[in-house]
Amino acid sequence: TIKLGFGGYCACEGITAGQTIDSEGITAYSPLDGWLEIKDPWARGYVTGEYTGDGTYGADNPTVIDVGFRPECLIIGAESANSATGAVFVLLNGVNLSYSLPNGGAVNVSVNESQILFYGNSASGQMNASGSVYRYIAWR
């Protein structure tokens, strides 16, 4: 039972990253182990999150975002990607539609039931520059 007066984050033991809870009147998503992001009823159709880049890139080291469902649309914005501040990545129904970074480059994307996996030929091109913060929103 989750008593809800508003949406937000709460600590919740036993919850793992990517887990969702959908029940009457509440939607919650776990962006990290032990945490739930509780959505107001009007916000049931999307989840938000963030990750910090670790500097890895390439086919053997894809960036993986687990949103708990197969997203129809995903937007990733670079909050502080070194020289790429303001970079945006847009994915619509599993197809990469827009990708604007100063250094460009191709991005390979795959989508499964709850994860988006993508890789490029550089850490910044893969939106995974070491220490850079990336925020995303995914819609059902």
C-alpha cells in the first residue's frame, strides 16, 4: 500500500531499477534500486529519469535505459555533456528521428519490451560522456 498525497520520489526497500507498479489511481516507476517515482494520476503516460555518463561507447558498451515499458517516444537531453550542452536525442516508435550533437556521428538503436539500447563511435556521440548528466522522458 502506498499512501499518496502528491507525486514524487520515495525510498522503497525491495524495489529494483526498471520495476513499475500500476494499480488503480497510481503509477510508480523505479529509476534506481530502492527508489520509486510516484506519478500523479494525470501523469500516468510517461516516466522521467537521468543518468550520468561513464565514458564507455561502442557496440560492446551500449547505453541502456530501462523505462519499464516499450516507449512510443523517448527524448534525451544533455544537461552538461562537456562541449555538447543542449544536445538532444529523439526516438519515436523505435526509430531514431533526431540527433544533434556538435560532433555528429551515427547512433545504432534497438528497443525491446522495456529497454532502449544505443551506441555510437564516441562517448559523447553515444550520449555517455564521462561525468556528464543526461535527463530523459519516455511516453507509453
